[in-house]
Amino acid sequence: MQASTTISPSLTTGAPRFEPGERIAPGLLAWERLGDGRTCESWLAWSLPLWTHVVVKLPRDGRMDDARVVRRLGREGRLLRRLSHPAIQRLLEDAHRHAVPHLVLEYVEGPTLESLVEEHGPLDPGDVVRVGMQLGACLHYMHSLGLVHLDVKPGNVALVEGRAVLLDFDVACAAGRAAPRGRPRGTRAYMAPEQCRRERVDPAMDLFGLGAVLYELATGVQAFLPGPEGSDSEHPQLREEPRRAAELRPSLPERLDAAIHALLEPEMDRRPHTGLDALRLLAAALPGDEEGTWPSFVDGALAGARQSRSPWA
């Protein structure tokens, strides 16, 4: 069986830590490195107890005894235990207290949106809308539990038989809490302006990330191109708005272009604020002959869900 990674190979650096078949932790045999970040790395592995392939997330070599990294891994495990949704990668085991701290996650077999755009270019507008609606539903669910992902980006969304699945909850946290100390959490090209400014965590940050994802799917280019860390251009979304998606792709339907740029509104209070707000906008952007992703008898519930803060309700 050929392994199919869900994380871009470009995220991996240096020589592999494990050889194929080498033991990562009891019952887990390394198969292929999927990617690494500043503190943790992810491996495709074979689980002997489950007798299937899984994803193992563990601290990078040299960070195994870093208590802060292990605590973050445990926090991610606790958060994932609270989540159960078809569009969210499942936690199979939280072993952050083991000798080799790690999480065992469902293996989501499919390309990321990032790799799809890199290989095939922009998506069909109807597909852009459908992916947006699936992610909007996922964000609606998360936000209803008081959780914010904070790193919605094409590399963190896998497409499995046409179904979008959100990955990597490493920086997710509770809505309303103060931003963690240090640099802003998330990926700079997809952060909301208020996230760059390290303001209090808010669900609207994820909606901005969703807009940046849809912009990239629709045009094939990023909405924002950050400069080097510490430079004046580190967070371009603080000073400028992207070109209209329809300027880059004139065939883009007007309603889809409008929905994308509503999500990319730099002022949080003027941006769609809930997943349901995003769903209303995207449903209106479906091609005329396309059916929605939900039955018509729930339209009343969607229309009735109002957030007084949001101008899009």
C-alpha cells in the first residue's frame, strides 16, 4: 500500500529521525515523516494494536524533555478529546505523559488544499464554495464549544473524497482569553489583523483565515505575502487589503468574490462573525443549479440564528 501524506513534504527539513519500521513508541512503527514545526513533528506510523496507519505527533528531537512543549502537546490532546465532528481529525490516544510524549491521531488520507493548488492551480468556483461551506460548518461547531482554531490555512485542511477535514490544533484555544505571550500564534499569511496585534482570542479570527483560504483556492495565490519576521512587512494585513479575487480571475462569480472579501474585512466588527454567517454568505454564492450541502428544511434554523454583533445576520 502506498502512503499518501496530508502534509506538504516541503515542511520537512533535515535527515529523518526514524527509519521505516523503527519504533517511535510502544506499538508504533515509523513509516514516513509528514512534517515538522518549531517544536513538534508528525509521522505516518503503523499501529500494532490498531493494525492500521495512524499519525504520531511528538516533540522534535532535542525537545523531548522540554516541559513547555510537552504541556502544549497535552493541551492539544485535551482539546481534541472535546471535539467530535466529521470535518475534524480524530484523536486516538493521548500519550503525552509517556516516556516518549506523543499523540496518536487519525490518518486522514488525502491531499491538503495547499498541495492541490500547487499541483493543479485554482479550484472550480463551485468547489471553492463547497469547501468553504464544509469548513464553515466545522468552525460553527468549534465556536459553539467556545474554541478557536487560530491556524486555518490550506496546509491544515485535507480533502478526503471531496470532504474537507481540518487538521493541527496545536495553537487552538478558548475564545475570550488573552493572547498567549510571545509572538502571535498561527501562520502569518492567514492571520486576522487583530490576531497579528495579539488581541483577545475571538472566533472572527478563524473567519478571516477562512477568507484567506478561499481567496487562495479561487485565485491560486495568497491574499497576503508576509515579509521577514521583524520587518515592516511582517504582517501586510495590518496595512493593506488584497486585490479583489475577481481582478485576478475575472470569471469568478460576483457573489463568491463578495463572500471572500467580506470574510477578509480587516475590521473585526464588520466581518462575518460566526460560522453560520459564513454559511449564509457562501450558500448565496452557490451556482444557480447547485444544491446546498444541507436539506432545505433547515434553512429556517440558519436564518433564525442571529448574532446581534454581526452585520451579516
